[in-house]
Amino acid sequence: MASAVNAAGDPIPTSAVLMSSSKHIANKCRSENVAYLQCKQKDPNPEKCLEKGHQVTRCVLSLLKDLHQRCTKEMDAYVGCMYYHTNEFDLCRKEQEAFEKACPLE
């Protein structure tokens, strides 16, 4: 598997990283996501919601960095399992449990 982090040590937001962190993202970045979706509902012009989209991206990248710093081993194991099993949650429950125990949802 390719490295899950870039040269700066920050997690690369691959599908396995995003799927593994999806509960945390839904929890921590809820207000940014809601604001973005409301903007998109009001105005289908993509330009109108760029800043809201940037806020979602900033929130997610900041969260991924924080999770990776706090729970490196557990996150890497869960992401590795998800990568190996093509993002099948059911095949990675043991790794998911360890990750969520080390980095509980806040």
C-alpha cells in the first residue's frame, strides 16, 4: 500500500482515509457541511459556494491531521484494512473498534 501520509506527515485524503474517518467527519464538520449544502440548494452556481466548500475542506483536513497525530497506529491499521478490503466496513470491524476507542467521537 502507498503511504497514507504526505511528506509533511499529514494524512492524504484517499477514499480509505475518508471512509475510515467518516463518523468523525460527520460529527466534527457537521456545521460546515450543512452550510455548504444549504448554499448549494439556494444557488446551483458552483462559484457561489466556493468559500463554503473551502471551509468543509479545511475542517476535514484539520480533523484528519488531528486524528492521525492522536491515534496514529490505530488510524493507520484501520485505513490499511479499509484499503486492502476496498472500503468494506464489515471486514474491518476490529480495526474500527480500536480506532474509535483510541480516538472516540466527541
